[in-house]
Amino acid sequence: MSCILTSIWLGLLIAFLLGLLLGWWIWGCCRKKKSTHVETRDVSTASLAPKAAPAPKATVLPAGIKLNDLKIVEGIGPKIAQILNDNGINSWVELADASPEKIKEFLTEAGPRFQMANPGSWPKQARMAADGEWEALKKWQDEHDHGRE
């Protein structure tokens, strides 16, 4: 009986050590691939493809706000943000440069559920976000009802 228990514990110990070794090896391989991929991507995008949209000014984002999160614009929720993304509007700068009429077309094509949305002020709000004018954006949103001017 003692011999069986010893064999079981020995087997478990060997399995545990092999698991640690395998995990360490996989983690090391993935880590190397990520760093190589990032370096390659940086070089290729810098030399081959122009940037789709200029980056916003170097400002510190307020807590809880992600860079180019379209949902900070009053009137845009997750579903409308996805509609805009699907139509090539992925950043505050791109939204600021879009006309309200074009945005309305995207919403109309998405279905009747989104036709009630009023994108009239979205480019203006996005411009404030892109320019890092957080206090002005907050004040504007506080003064207007659901993003309507």
C-alpha cells in the first residue's frame, strides 16, 4: 500500500514539474513572438502605409476614457459606435471630419432603430475630444440635452 501511494505522489510531482516546464516554454515563445511582431509592425507601418487619421494632440486622457472611444460623445452608445466603426469612422478625428448628413446615412442604413439618433453635434464633440479640450467638452455636454444643440 505504501509503495502505491509513493508511486502516485511521485507521478503527480513529475506531472506538476512537466506542466511548469511546458508553461514556461510556451510563455517564453509567445513573449518573443509578441516583441518581434510589434517591432515588425512599427517598421512596416512607418515606412509603407500612411496613417489613416492623425493622432490627437499629446494630452493626458481623463480617468476612465480610452483613446478614440467614440462613446464619450453624447448620443453614441456601443451599437452606434460599432455602426460608425463598420463605416470607417474609428477615431475622434475621423468623426470630427465626418458630416452629420453622412453619419445620418449610416444610421439610416443600419435600420429603423437608429434613425431617431441625432448626429448633428457629434463632429463638434469629437473635435473637442481630439483636441484634448476635456473641460470644454464636459461643459458643452452639461449645457445641452442629450447632445442636441
